[in-house]
Amino acid sequence: MQALKALSPEEVVIFLTQTTVLLAVAHIGGEVMRRFRQPALIGNILGGMLLGPSILGHFFPSIQLSIFVPDQNQANMLAAITWVGLLLFLMEAGFDVRLDLLRKNASVCMMVSAGGLVIPMISGFMLGQYLPESMLEDPSHRLVFSIFMAVAMSISAIPPLAMILRDKNMLRDNIGQVSLGAAMLDDIFAWILVGITTSLHVAGNFSLLAVGKSAGSAVLFLGVSFFFGLPLMKRFIRWHNTISPGASPQLSILIIFGIAGSLITSWLGLESAMGVFIVGMLIGSAGVLQHNAIHALGLLVSSFLAPLYFGLAGLRLNLWSIYEGGTFGLLLLVIGVACVGKFLGVYLGAWMSRLPQWDRIAMGFGMNARGGTEIIIATMGMSIGLLTREMFSIIVVMAIVTVILSGPTLAWALSKVQRRQGPVDDATPEFIYQEAIEDPAASLVLAEKEEIRLARRLKRYTAAMRLDALEPMRAAADAVHEPFTAVAGETQKFLQQLASQSLCPAMSEQVLSLESRLGLLRYLEECIRSLFMSGEKLSAHSPMRRNLGSYIEGLDFLLDMLINALAEEQSGDVALFQKLTGSDRELIDRVRSEYLMSEGGCTAPERLIMFEVAHGFEQITWLLHRFALLINPPAKVI
């Protein structure tokens, strides 16, 4: 057995120097891009370009070579740590795939996604067939290269799309939900196709048998993962929590599962990245891990591994090879094919779903962004010998340009969209919170918007009760309760995360106040739901049933006061809200008076139900008064 060679002190120093310099410059680039409302990964790549042959290596080659020594062992060490970063980055991306969101808009999302996949794949395949041989690493593999280009043209990046939708307050509109769902489906299918394409290239031959084998392996992995792996994973994690609770052990389990998934797909002859992405989807949908464990992984990826990975991608980028090789026209062609193909595909899919014209245009612009997924796929293509360095540079530049273009074009199209709030009640996708948490001020604004939205949701109870008090209300109550709990729970975890990570010490009082109000709001929803159910039990001849609509109007007015106080927080509105729920409680006096007047004319069961209703109104008013005090507590008397 050959003895393992230990790293020399010089090799360790070089590795640490490269890692430190690359991470520092990539981090600075990411922070600069955030200031311009662009994804941090663009800044990471630009930072790597600054250190690579595009800038430093071109103008100061001796300095560049002194830092990034042209030694294969050193390059392998840096590539190894970034490969681990890639796997964890993709697992975190898998967390963002909301299966409940996909189920809710399944038909429309599938139609838009299909259009956004088929047309770009056809155009990308044709592009690969007619590119000059100088752009191919091995001209004999043109067919596999063309399939790879077809997949590369079909990618959509979720984070830039979600960020713009959130800024325009359209994340929960129908257009926002369908766009995110279709982009998620695009990513799922893209990773399956990447796994199949890379296995074909590694196998060295293209045949229907090879395609069938790769596709069958992918379907087998997906089927076993969702039908057997998901329930087994839930049971194992629950069991593991009983013997070793806490975020740290769960983080270890999370990483082990992710790497195990990548090993399984590698064993099946597929791309290892596909396995870790699917495992991320499973873990995200299982809902059995502590939020802090997932957040810890997110911090590790966003602060260390992702900047290194995308910084290294920029380091490998050589813009001068595009300029000097006379391939600038080819770059423009690739960008044009990517933008036009994706836009037309999404537009046609949305048209077939009978969505309005400006919705189609906005989706076409938004899903045109490629982002980090495209760069990861390009890096894989170069690592397996499918892409030349020039073609790699062209695809990376295309990914950057499409992200930059998607921002202003989507914002312009969304300004033309007619607002139509659809029946969508899902919680905010977790990746929106992960993005916002890096900016404490934006985080609190986002949480406050959630609070107001939750308060508005309470009015759905009163609206249903006013429509027809005799109609059975259990199904209607569940339709409000379940999404309310999902949104409130996601927001409460977010606020706890803000507090536990001490990310905004200057705003700690505001965070605590928001968290207290949110807990009170959840209790308030439970009480209104109980009142809702008690009102259903009132008999048609009950005097309280006859006046229930009037009482509900009074409660609805108080909820309007709550929403106005939260939205404006003006002293006059808050003071009136405090008065109407405190000293001047006309609603409670009316309900209590009717209950006392009916004491002798009702049976015992009827009287018990009336007591539940009267007590419900009183409890809700008391909670609203507590809420009023939390919004603007009265000054202490000295």
C-alpha cells in the first residue's frame, strides 16, 4: 500500500492564503451587489473575476500567479472545499422547493413550466448543433453537448424572482405563486436532466438504451425517495431527536443525509448534485428539523461556502478569451437565444393557461433569470470535460446578464399587472426570510407586513358569519385556520431566529414587541374560531341568533380598528382603539345584556351555547384591548 503524502507547511500556507483572499474579495463583491439590489452571487463571481485572468492575471500576472500558484495539487485542494460547498448549497436550494405551493397551483404551474422548459430546450439544442467545433471540447460528443446546452437554456433562478415579487408586494398574488411554482418545477426537471446528461457523457456513448437507463435510474431514485425515503426519514429524525435533541446534532444528520443522497445518485450513474438537491426537498417538506439547524446550515453556506464556490467560478472565467477569440458575437447569440427562448416558452405556457397578457409578459421576464443554478451546471460541464473554457465563460456571463436584465424588466411588467389577489394562503417561503434576515430593518418590515396580513385574515371569519349565520361553518373555519397557523408559525420562527442570533440588537425591543403581538394574534384567532363554531350551534329561534349579525358587525368594526392601528400606528387611531376595547365596550354590554335577558326563556343547553357566544365576544374584546396596549402602551404615571 502506498503511503499517504502529508501536506507540507508551504502547501498549507498557500491554500489558506488562496482561501482567505478569494473569500474576502468575493464577500466584498457580494456586499456591493446587495447595495444595488442584486444577488450576492453576482458580486462573488465579479470578485473572483477580479482575482483571475480577466483582471489581475491580465494586468498584473506576477501578482496573480504568486497567490494562485499554478499547481494541480493546490487547485485540487481549493476545488475540494468548494465542491462540498456546492453540495450544501444545493441542499439548501432544495429546502426552498415548496411542495404545498406546487400542489395548490399544480395545473397552471405545470403548464407554464412546460412552456418554459420545452421551447428553451429546443432552441438550446439547435444552438448546440450549429456552434463551431472550436467551442466543443470533443466534437464527437456534439449530441450530448447539444443536450447539455438544451438543459442550460431551460434553467430559472428562484431567489431573484422572489426578491422582486416581494418588493412589489406581489409574492402572494396569483402571478407570484404561479411564477415561483413554475420556476421550482423548472429546477426540479433541470436537475433530473443534468443527471441524465452527465451520465451519458461519462458513459461515452449515446443510445436509446443509455438514455432509458439514465432516465429509469432518475425515476427510480425519485420514486423510492418520496414513497419510502420520506416517511423513513421522518421516523428516524423523530427517534434521533429523543436521544440527541438540539440544533447541532440535527445539523449533522442533515449534512449526512445530503451527502448520502449524492452518493446514491453517483452509484446510480447520475450526477451527485441531483441527489443532494432531492434530499433537500425531502427534508424541507418533512418539517421535522429544528429551524435553527436549517438556519445554521444557511449561515455556513451563505457566509463561507457559497462565496468561495462562486468566487472560484469567477476565478476560472476569462473574458479576454471571449474578446481575443472573436467569440463576442457568439456570446451575444447565446444571450439572445437564452432570453428569447425562455420568454417565448413561458409566455406560451401562460397563454395556454389563459392568464392575462401582462401576467404572461411579467412571468416571461422574471423566469428568464438563470443565476447560481446555471453557473453550477456550467462548472459541472467543464469539470467533466464537456465544455471548453471559452464556452464556460460564455455561459457564466449569460447567467449574470440574465439576472441583471430580469430585475428592471420584471419590475416594469409588474407595474402593468392588474392586482388580483387569488385564493392563495401559503406561508411565506422560507428563502424569502433567509434573504431578508441579512438586513434587520428589512426583516422587521417584512414581519410587520405579515402581522397586518394575518389581522386582515381574521375578517374572513366575520365575513362568513355575516353572509349566512345558519350555514354550517366548520369547513369555512378550517379554510381560514390552517393557512393562518402556517403563516403565523413561519413568521414566529423568523422572529425567534432574529432574537436568538442577535442580528439586530438595536431593534431588540421592536422584535420582542412583534413577537408578543404575534403570539397574541394567534390566540385571538383561536378565540374567534371558537366563537365561529359556537355561533353555528345557536338554534334558529334563539334571540341571540337573530341579533348575531349585528354583533358580528361590531366585531368586524373592531378588527378594522386593529388593522388601521397596525398599519398606521397613529396615536389617535390607537387611542380610540384602546377606548373602544377598554372603557367604552358597547359591544360587550349589548351581548351581555341579551344573555341576561334570555335567562328564563331558554333551555339549559341553549343557555350554555349562548354563554359560550357571550363569553367569546368578551374574551375577544379583552384580547383586542391587550393588543391595543402592545401597539402603543400608555405612559406610566409617576
